[in-house]
Amino acid sequence: MKALAIALAAFMVVTSCKDTTKNKTHNTIKTEKTTQKTMEKVTFKSDGLNLVGHLYYPANYVEGHTYPAVIVSGSWTTVKEQMAGLYAQKLAEKGVITLAFDFRNYGESEGEPRFYESPNLKKEDIKNAVSFLESLKDVDNSKIGAFGVCAGAMYTLMASSEDNRIKSVVTTASWLHDAEAVKLFYGGEEGVQAKIKAAQQAKKVYGETGEVAYIPTISETNQTAAMYGPYDYYLNKDRGAVKQWSNDKFAVASWEDWLTVDPMPTAKQLHKPVLMIHSDGAVLPEYTKNYFNDIAATDKELHWMDTELESPFHQFAYYDQDAEVNAAVSKASDWFIKKM
């Protein structure tokens, strides 16, 4: 009897435990994987060439989510480690994926001749960068924007006027010129025509022999340099004179492409939100105003910043100085989040 009582008691305990477990509600907590991803090197194709870029991720990047994306372009002759990379990094901190890359002929990207500056080819590279972003699972294809600094603004506006996949545009310290404007910087009509003639001759020699004619990119003493003057950003190793950039090679063949391009008519083909940030101390301020007035879209804004610097010396502050860069990033990030 005692053994039977013990067995019955044990049975009741086991049964009680089973019933309790059966009646419990089990809640499964789904956790999202936050990856500490900041930047990675990427490669993509543009007209058969391999272009190399840096892809920057938002601080709180979550694997499996999709994000708006922005292509960032820097000034002429520059590489991704200069102002393009700085803006790309800071914009990513605001919650978007960004891409800064070396255009063809520059930096780690393919393309010959080296250091050959062509606005129209750079325009095509931006459009192919859009295709690359569209291929990424992290990118919301309906929210791709473009941001340009200095001449990068020109390439960006040209590409955006032709590519409807670019949903929103922001420019900072835009370099925009036409046939009259280039005379102000390159020795008048005589100087411009001499450079175009030199470029045509350089192209002829390159086609026949493969030899590339170069001049310095920048110099304070050599007046034949592509940029002649005391432009500290490009001359200072603590600013823009990074090891990845060449201060002594500008392909002479570039002059024809550079001096004959006219981005001004593209404003009338822009039917998307555009924000332009500029100042009286930046380069060619009237050209930015004129371009803005001609933009076809009604959803546009011209943000004019105060400065005591004379044109064009405030231009270089937009490349890396905290006050200008942070103000531009704040305006640009708000614009992209609202307008894409």
C-alpha cells in the first residue's frame, strides 16, 4: 500500500507539471541584427571600366533594412579621399548610405589616359554609379539622390538632368560655367583658344603614339598649371594634398573637354527637387543664381550663406572647414530625407 501511495503521488506531480507547461504562453522575441558597418571598398563598372569607391553606412545600420542612398562627387581632378569622402561620411551619419568613388582616369579606378578630366565622361560615371546602387539589397531604389561639390556639382546636375532614377539633388559651392565664364579664369579668349588648341594637339599625339602630355595640377609659381594660385586646400597635406591625389599631373588633352562644356542649359531639363548652397565668396555666384532660376522644377531652394571672404576664396572652405561643411551637411541631409 505504501508503495502504491508513493507511485500515485509521483504520477500526480508529473501530471501537474505537464498541465502547467501546456497552459503557458510562449512569446518569441525577434531581434534585429545591428552590424557595426561604417565603410567598405567597392568596385563597379562604367562603360566597361572598373571604378573603385567607398560605400559609407549609417551609424545604426541594420542588416536586412533598406536605406536611401546618395552619390557624392567632388571637384575636378580630385579623388574619393578628398572632399567627396568627407561629405559622404558625414551624410551617412545622418542616416543614408553614401557612395564616394574615383571617376575614370583617377585614383584607384581604371581609365586612360590618366588624369584626363572630362565632364561628360564623369556625367556617365555618375549614371553608372546609380546602376550600381540599384543592385545593392541595402538600397531603396526609389530613393537615390546625388550631391556635388564645386565641379562635382556640375557633373551631378548634368547627370541628374538626364537620369530620372536620381530623385533629388543637392549642390554645394557649385562650379558652373559657360563660354564667357571660362575666359575670366583662363586668360580671356586668347588664353582659352590656346588651351583648346594645345588639347587638340595632345589628343593627336596620344592617338598616334600613346604619349600623354601633362602639366602640373596646381602651382604657386608655374603659370602653366591647371590651377595657378595660393590655394591652400590643394597645397596643404593636412587638408587636400592627400597621398592618393596627384598635384603634378593634369592631362593637357583635358582642356578642350573642360573649356567647351556648358552645363547651364541642363537646368531646364531638371524636373526634380534641387537644393543649391552657395555664397558671394564662392566661385561664380551669379552663375549659380542664374542656373537656379532656370531650373524647371518648382520644388527648389537656393540657400545663400554669409561670408566676409571674397570670391573665390570662400569656395575652399566648403571642401573641409567645419562651419561650412557641417552647415551644408545639415541642410542636405534634411533635404534628401524629405525629398526622396
